[in-house]
Amino acid sequence: MTAESEWDTEEFDQIPNYDDVKQASQRLRGWAVETPLLESPVLNEVAGGRVFMKAESLQRTGSFKFRGAFNRISLIPERARPGGVVAYSSGNHAQGVAAAAQIVGIPAVIVMPKDAPKVKIERTRSYGAEIVLYDRVHESREEIGHDLARQRAATLVRPYDDSGIIAGQGTCAMEIATQARARGVRLDSLLVCCGGGGLTAGSVLAMERLSPDTEVLTVEPAGFDDTKRSLEAGQIRENRGGEFSICDALLAPRPGQLTFAINKDRVSGGFSVTDEEVRAALDFAFHTLKLVLEPGGAVCLAAVLSGKLNCCHRTVALTLSGGNVDPELLCAVLGDGALAAS
Amino acid sequence: MTAESEWDTEEFDQIPNYDDVKQASQRLRGWAVETPLLESPVLNEVAGGRVFMKAESLQRTGSFKFRGAFNRISLIPERARPGGVVAYSSGNHAQGVAAAAQIVGIPAVIVMPKDAPKVKIERTRSYGAEIVLYDRVHESREEIGHDLARQRAATLVRPYDDSGIIAGQGTCAMEIATQARARGVRLDSLLVCCGGGGLTAGSVLAMERLSPDTEVLTVEPAGFDDTKRSLEAGQIRENRGGEFSICDALLAPRPGQLTFAINKDRVSGGFSVTDEEVRAALDFAFHTLKLVLEPGGAVCLAAVLSGKLNCCHRTVALTLSGGNVDPELLCAVLGDGALAAS
């Protein structure tokens, strides 16, 4: 064990609890945006029930990832801070870590796939981070990340399998529960966009305390429904590989060890949605909700619009987890929609 | 005077007061969306102060116009309802009236310019309204509207010069004042997007009661700064004509009689912004705020981003008045040929 790897303390391999989420919420005050819980009369009509949308696309850095990153980086002890942080990410965790490191005042190196959306690479750089690009097919981002952390005596900020990250992401559902209660609303279900399961794990920790009667359900892209299949099997299942999805934010190969340990007994079930359903959701978000969403941020909306989750006479909350979409992609989706409609 | 024109009662030519706004707010409860007052850390940094954005793009029908339309239509007496309503509008008032008439259960005919954004024409039709298109250059929408109202014994719902409309639009600033107070924020200025002046008039009525120390300022497109020049002259001034702007929602030829009577002593000043500044604001809204705005809905944001309104160490609220933009236009602004290519 090298001296540097001391920063990867075992403390962050432990399962967090509700108090960790609550403390994260105090740390984030004044830094994270308390995003609105939106309701749309048109969506309610389409769904046949009440649908509340937690617009994390309006979060600092354009996704919920800032919550976990800021909380985790705030927990780095003073003596470890000069080495800075290293993270690997397709883009939203990258931006969250870069922005949080900038606020805390420590350097950040981010390992990103060469084919990540340009907007995510540019934005990450704009927060002052150093970017190292890698080949998603032939190289291992974990290896590159660990090597860099060792070389620079930096703290590796994992994307989801870390108690500090999970606790930070949990503040999103904490706000959902509080905002729903303020409106006198009882939530039957909470739909969460799921990649490695960090947002889901934080959400179940918050909901089991604040809204225990609300079932938590995951939504994943078709071909990347590892969490759904793992939940059904009761143990971790990998994605089969060889699949493609436009949901670049949700392409984790398998559930995290820590996140799945939390989710397996607390998540009630999972859905998967096709790219076509996601495109329809992006189009609906643009034209009807007037929100800019990225594909991975729209999977829960897609599950509702496609009717996969029956919302009839039910009250449902869902996460719109991010809005970092390349305009080229969104404009192509909107163009296809216009062509299909004409 | 025909029997039909009785519905255009003089009652709606009177200057409304704060109580009218308050009553409108009660009528709108459950029908209008209480839109969020958003804050963006990045915008605050750019502006050097605190900027709160009232996102009326997230309102039912995609603009604040639903507020005035629903309030006005609710005030139509039972005996006049079978004839329905007629309105002329470039698009946002059209959608507001069509949606409100659909809820109230009466027919609506909307007179719209042939060159209105397609999305506005389609959406208006989707609320069940009958559309009559006219030529903006050679025909008078007022004449067509009045003729139709007479023929059908319908109530003409004017876009801004009507006390019921003004009171309805005032509910937007009522919410701004209430939401700001809930956050413990004292607003130095409120920036309002200004066409005929209905939103401005409603806003000053609400603010002079709820937040009397807040100055109200208008923002208009360059070449269509009739309200700014009228305020400076102390009397109504027309636009010179022959100008063009992408802000289709804000092209009224002159301030309304009623709206200017309210605004002239209560509005502290006005700004105008160029199409180039509006394009930059649309781009910022897409990439940084993750909001879909239409050009006319982004003029206040443009005034802040361009530095025309100095926000340094100040606390400012602004209206993002609408989001009904054709994707073709927005994608062109985003500097992208993907839509045309698809």
C-alpha cells in the first residue's frame, strides 16, 4: 500500500444512513440549488394522475451529480487536500467534481471517454479541471484513474460506490419528500434514473425515513438494465455488452457493490426504456415542459409517457436528472419529431 | 351598437387595482401553475449580484398569457358564454385564450398572423380553437377580430388593454413578491418583458402593494421600444415601423391606453435589447440554465447578460415570459445545422 492510497479510506466503503444524508444536506446549503418540484397540467392529463418532476437539470453543473461530488470533496481531510482529486466519468460526475473542487479550492483531474458529449468535456474544462481523455473500448478508466491518483497523491472520487457520494445524492430525494409534504401531497412512487445506482441508493435512504410508504423504482436504458435484472435475481448481474444507447450518463456495466447492497432490499422494482421512448420524452420536454433534458435525464419521463409505469389515479414523483445535452443531438431529435408529425 | 357588442362592457376599460389582482389570483388557483422563482449560481456570478428568474415559460401554455386569459374569460357572464370568445394574437395570448376557453367550456376563434411561429399556431389549434390566419402587412387584426365577434355574438378578449387581463397578469408579480419574501430576499428591481404593457401594468399594481421599494423596469426589443420612449416622453409614442425583431411576442405598435395610464407614473424606466443580445440570452438559457425560452421571453435575461442593467451587488428579479419557440429558430441560434440536415 502506497502512502497516497491512504486517502481512499475504508470509511467511504461503509453503507451510509439517513443521518449522513441529513449532514450532506447541511453541507450543501448555499452551494447546491434547491431545485423545484415541477408539475405540468398537460403531463398530468397524459398520465391520468399527478406527476411531480424534480428538475435536477436546473442543478449547478446541470445534473444532480454536484450534490454527491461536493459532499464527498468536503469530507476530504485538510492534509489530503493539496493533492487534489481525480475522477473518471462520462461527463456529469466530471462536471460535479470539477465544480466542487473549484469551490473548495483544490485541483481536479478528470478522466473522460473520448466520445463523451462535447458539451460535457467543454463544461468540465470550464470549471478549471485538467482533462485526460481515454478510449472507452480499449482502455480501463478505473486503471487510469487509480494510476493518476497514486502519481499525484490525489483522492479518487468514485462516481457512485462511495458513502459520501451516496449521501450527497440522497439530498435530492430529501428535498422531494419535503417539497411534496409542503404541498400536502402523498407520493405513491418515486422513479429514479439509474446508472451505477448512487442516486437510487441515496433516494431510498431518504425516502425510507421521510416517506416510508412511497415505493422507489428505477428506470434504465434498454440494454443497460443491469440494476433491474440484479434486483430480480437478488444478486449483481452485468450488462451483456454490445448494446448501444443514447443515454450516455447511464451506461455503468453493473450495479455498484455498495449501491446494490443498499438498493436490493429497498427498491421495489425497475423499468427499462428504449432510445425511441427517450427521444419522445426529450421532444415532450422541449415542446411542452420547456425544459432542456439530456437522454439519461429523461428516462423516468419516458417511463411515464410510454405508459410503462401506470400513473392512473396515482401520485408519482420522478427525477429529471440532467440537462447536459449536445445541441446537435437534441436538434436532430426535434427534427425527427417534426418530420414524424408532418 | 349591435346586441353582440354589449359583451364588450365598459367595466373592462377601467383601471384595475390590487384587489382585482388578488381576486384573479384566487380564480387562477388550481388552474395556473405557480411557476418557480429560479436562481442560478452561474448567472449570479456573471451578473455580480443576485438574479431571480420567474420562469413563466413553465406556465400552462408556455407563457404568462394564460393568467390574464383565464381570469378574463372567467369574468364573462353566463348569458354571454354560448357565443364564445374571439382573440387576435401573434401566438402566446392565442394559446392562453384557447386553453382557458377549453377549460371554461366555451368556443374560441383566434385571429393569428400567417407568419406566426408554427409551433404557436399548432399549439393553439391543439386546445380546440378555430384559427383564422391574416396577413400582418395588408390586413388589420383588430378589424377582423371585431367583425368575427359581432358575427358570432362572441366576447372579444383583447391581448392587454383590458382590466381583467391586466389583473390576471399581475398574479405573476404577486407570486414573485411572495416567493422572494419567503426566501428573505428584498428585491431592488423587477425587470419585465414588455409588448403592449399588460404584464408590466399587472406587475406594478402587485409590486406597489407587496414590495413598494422595488423599482419596476421594462425591457423591449430594439426598434420596438415604444414603452421606453413613451415613458420618457410622458405620453404614448408609436414605434417608427419598418423595423424587424426575432421577438415576435413583443411587437405591439404602441403602449395600450389602459396599460400606459397605469405604467406611466409607476415604471421607473426602460431598456431595449438587440436581436444579437437576445440570441446570446437564448444560448445561455439553453446551455447554462437548461431552459427553453422564446426570443421575447429572453429580453430581460438579455438586459442582464449584456450588462445594460447593472446588477452589481444588487438583488434583481426578472420575468422569463415564455418558451414557445420553433425548434428551427432555436437550433439555428445554437449555431447548429443538424435540424436542417436531418
